[in-house]
Amino acid sequence: MAAKNEVNGGDQMPFTKTNYMYLLAGFVLIIIGFFLMAGGGSDDPTVYSDAIFSARRLTVAPIVILGGYGVILYAIMKKTQE
């Protein structure tokens, strides 16, 4: 068991405060992206609405969501110097 601790750096945690801050920022970006994608429907199902095809829902929201996933991936892969 002692050899395993020496390989992993002892009792050092794998994530630091910086990693958790990046993770939180990524989750916030994903939530913002889903809020941007929401809405656009019609209250009356017999009435057609072009609001579902807005640039915000089709372009901006998916880019924000993918950016959030990218930030989370970076947070997981980031090595700390401590």
C-alpha cells in the first residue's frame, strides 16, 4: 500500500480549488446554454411559430453548451503544480 501512495504523490488530492472553480464555471455555462435554448413554442398547438428557429436557439445555445463541456474537460485534465 505504501508504494501506491508514493506513486500518486502521497495524500495529495487530485483536484485543487482551481480545478473545482473551472468545473463550476463549466456547469454554469451548460445551464446558461440550456436556458438560451428553452422557449419558442406556441401556447396554441394549432398555430405555427417561427420562434423555434431563432439564431439564439440554433447557433448560440449549442456553442455555449459545447464551451461549457470544453471548460469541464479542461478542469479535469488540468494538472496542478502544488
